[in-house]
Amino acid sequence: MRMHSSLADWRTVRTGDDYAGKSVGFVPTMGALHLGHRALLARARAENDRVVLSIFVNPTQFNDPADLAKYPRTLEADLRLASGLADDVIVPTPDELYPDGYAYRVTEEKLSRDLEGAHRPGHFDGVLTVVLKLLNLVAPQRAYFGEKDWQQLRLVDGMARALLLPVEIVPCPTEREIDGLALSSRNRRLSHGARVRAAQFPAILRAADTAAAAVVALDAAGFGVDYVEDRDGVRLGAVRIENVRLIDNVRL
């Protein structure tokens, strides 16, 4: 497994013999990898000749600078987790990915303004912009995204279709802890007590008869509720516990 901090070095590898005529699977991440990311890499490994992982904490998708500062950076552990599954790991710098200082960006005008977009202004501009840049750099046949980030998945897939990108966006099921909590890098910021309570979040989403009833139950359980809404056969929710924001969704 090779790591590339220079995009020039990566481009040399991508256009070389190792990738000539090979199918490429790509897993873009912000690091702080967990078993959910490993499942994405395993799926990519099974379906492609080469697998590329990117690790980049993207500053343009954080509307709260404090949230960006607190985001975990665990590169050595990330590389250990990816070992045996990724052939190449791209670890670019913000200056290389944003030589224009983010003057040019991708904006979607409908879905991105709702749900997460309503609570995190500009978030999806940052997500779509960095994903487009990374897809251009990696040029994969397939890119793998977890279904936990339902809105992000829909927007990335929509962007790929709208901009005629030659890539298949592959949705992958949410990986969960044994108590049902969706795997997330944010979980590690919870105290033990809050982590135990957090398992009520997906349980309530599943059990409530309506989205409104889920809001009432989550509020009663001590969560700060940003939203719960039903869309296209999926119940989506975002809550806060100990100043940590969790999102999840369950099929109805």
C-alpha cells in the first residue's frame, strides 16, 4: 500500500503501468476510519482490480470552525485499518486541492438546501466540490459511499449524473454497533454514558409510528433534535448529545 501526499506523484502512478487497463474502485474519506470504512474498502476490493482510498479533512464542508478543529486526525491508525484492502492512499493538502482558494465550487439548488443543508449552510457545496475534485484525480469506474449519509449519497449520485461523470456511485449499507448505533467517527467523542444513551436514537427512529412521534420520543430521551423527516421510504434524523451531532436513517 502506497501513500501519496503529493498530487503530482499520484498522477504519475495513476497514469502508469500499475493502472493501465485496470478497473478502479475509490473510497473517499475524511479519515478517522472505522469498520464502516473498512466495509467500503472490502466491497471495492471485491469488485475492482485496484482500490484507492483518500484521506482528507475537507475544511470547506465545515460551517463551524470549532467542529473542524475537533475532527479527529488518526492517520497512522487509518493506514493500519486500510492495510490489505487499498493499493494507494491519497493524503492531499488543502493548498493542493484548493489552489483557487475555493473560488470555484459546485452548488446544488434543491435537495442540498433541506435537512442537513438547512442546519449546515454551505456544507454540501463543500462536499460536492471536493468529491468532484477527487473523482477527477482518481478517475475510478466505481466510487463507494455509505448509506448512513443518505442525503450526501443522493447528492453525489445526482452530481455524477448531471455532470456526465463516467463513474458509478455505489451505495453501501450502514454498518452498526451491536446495539444498533451507526458507526461514525463522531461516536468516539461521546462519554461512556452518552454512548450508551446514543443507541436509543436509531431504536426510536425505527419504533415510532410517525416522524412527529419520533421527535417527541427523542426529546423525552434527552436528545436535542434538529429534525426527523420521512423521505422516499426512509426516516432521516439528526440529534445532538453532549454537543456531538449524530445523523442516521432507517428504512420504513
